[in-house]
Amino acid sequence: MTAPLKAVDNDSDLATLMTRLAQDARAAAKVLALAPGEQKNRALEAMERAIRANCADILKANAEDVAEARANGATSAFVDRLTLTEARVAAMADGLAVVRGITDPVGAVTERWQRPNGMTIERVRVPLGVIAVIFESRPNVCADAGALCLKSGNAVILRGGSDSFRSCRAIHACLVQGLRETGLPEAAIALVPTRDRAAVGLLLTGLNGGIDLIVPRGGKSLVARVEAEARVPVFAHLEGINHVYVDHAAKLDMAKSIVLNAKMRRPGVCGAAETLLIERAAAPTHLKPLVEMLLESGCEVRGDAAIQQADTRVKPVADADWDTEYEDAIIAAKLVDNVDDAIAHIGKHGSHHTEAIVTEDTAAASKFLNEVDAAIVLHNASTQFADGGEFGFGAEIGIATGKFHARGPVGAEQLTTFKYRVHGTGQTRP
């Protein structure tokens, strides 16, 4: 057994610490790759119990983080992302239970075929190895990422933001307890034990081949930095500039319910709607009720001239608003000529994250779903369903908006790759 990690006093100590984390994680990954699914599930069950049993400790640590964030002038949306409640801790534990219940992806044979020479070829899912997850504010990511990486046979190094440092330590202790109780290496889920921002730069180097994948979960500046500097593959989305398009054939009550939920359920999450598009033909019946509803719910509406005519409280929209992820109770709104115009606006200003259409016109819905280039497209449903838990994944490690390897909510299955197993009977190649 290796010696315990020491406190960080200088850059040299930090580099040594991070290298050790990666080395220990690599050794743990080799164990996890071969761990029986039943053992991993027992660890997840133990983690779930520990989180429920230690809810008070987690909330106490979180309260200290929240108090510090407020003292530092954090926005209400930021504080909402950071805050844990009894219900959110319970939901975190529930997520571990769902992850435990999903099929173990490791070892699954996705395809099998036989060649004319008699050889049988199988494509089988295998873990990626060691994953580094760099995240900000949302402490639940600690549990989600830890659980998904464990289920998929990967070791993980978690680097939470300094704002959620205490919360993450309390949650991480529960995860380690689950590993310890079931005989799995504690280094399988590691938490960077320092707020030093230089730790992020060291993770981005890949730590001499110690890391196979980096997943950033946070604001635009963090994700942009990771994508620009990382020397290993990245699962990432830059931002969630999501739209709700209300077609002329939308039911007004449904449109109001979906728009309000998409924007105001939790304005700070990446699945929140940032732009409302309304078909011009729907304006006489839908525009004023939708705008008034948003304003009365406490949402600031920024609109073009047509939107401003609906209510004097609407503020003028600027060009930059169409490309802004507010993460707050603010929405940009405009009228568009038709579904093609809506698709064109989304293509120009969207971030390939999540887009929704509200309509009873099946042709318009089909066109929108087929032509909008986004990881998630919805018909008659809120954009806030952009969540791995809502997809049945139990949790997510993030929403990937790229087009390679994984797209959309990244769950346990998306954290595996594959290899080919070939079975022969003595064949040689002529």
C-alpha cells in the first residue's frame, strides 16, 4: 500500500501529488476493469447508504460553501447550482440506486459475426481507463461522476471547483466508504485534495499518460480552456444556448407550461431555455400570453420590436443576446416566419445542446427533429429534460455536444469503448 498523500506546500509538491493520484488511479482502473458487476453494485449500494446516513454532514459542509459564495457576491443562479437540500441529497442517493440497477456495460458483446474462413469476431465493450472530471459549483457531480465511472469500470479523478470544496469532500467520503466496504481500491474514486487552480493545468497535461479522458463540467471559460489546452481527448459542451420554438399549431396551454418550465424550473442548469422563438402566425393568440407569463414569473424578457409591442416591460434585445447563455431568469425572444426560419436561427446561434418545438403539426415537428443539429431535440416537452437521470441513465457525467464517440447525456455506456475479440481454429492468412 502506498503512503498517504501529503499536504501541498509548493508547486513541486502539487506536481508530485497529482502524479501520485494518476498512478494510483491507473492501478485502480486495472482492478475495476475486471471487477464483477455484483461487486460494483454492492459498492454503489454502500455509497447510497452512506450518503443517506451522512446527509446532515453533507448539508453542513454545503452550508459553509454557500455562505462563502454569497459573501463573495455570487449570483442567485450560481448559488442555486451550488446549494444542496435534503431533497437534492436524497435525489443524489436515488441516482446511485438507478445506476446500480442499469445493465453493466463492461463485457457486453455488441456484435458478433463469422467470417468465411471460420473465424468468429466479437465487438465487446471495455472501460476507457482513467477519467478526470473537472467541474464547477454543482457538488452532485461528485456523486454522479463517481457512480458512473465505477459502473463502467473506470477510475476517476474528481476536481471540483473551489466554491464546492467542502461539499465535495463530504460526498467523496461517502463514496470512499462504499469502496472500502466492498474491497475495491479507494483510489478508484479520487478527489483532488486542494483548491490550488494549478491542479487543473496539471490534469490537462494528461499527467504523463495517466489520464485517458477529461470531462469538463462548468462555465464557458472552463470548458473553453480545457478544450484548448487538454492533451488528451475531451467530452465537452461549451454552453447550453437552448431554444423553444412555438409553432402556429401549438396548443397555448401546453406552450405556456413548456416555456415556463424550460426557462424557470432551474434557470442555472445547462438545459434551461435561453431563447423563445414564436412563429409570426401564432403571435395574435400566443405572443402576449407567453410574454406576460414569463414576466409575471419573475423572468426578464428581452425582445425585438414585435415582442416589445406585446408588453411595455419587455426590454430591447441586443445582437449579443442571441449568443448568450444567461444561466439566470432572463430570456431573449423574437418572432420568426416559419419552422424553416426557426431552424435557421438555431443553426446560427445555437450550441448544439438541446432544442424544442411545441406544435400539433406532425410535419413541422418531423422537420424540426430531423433538421436541427443538436445533441437533444424535443417535441412538446421541456428542454429541462436534458439530463441523464431523465433519460434513464441514473445520472450523467455531462452533456456531450460533439459528434465523436458520445453525444448527449454521457452515462455508463458512453464511458466505455470497445475492442474486438477474434476466435480462430488455427487460421493463418495466405
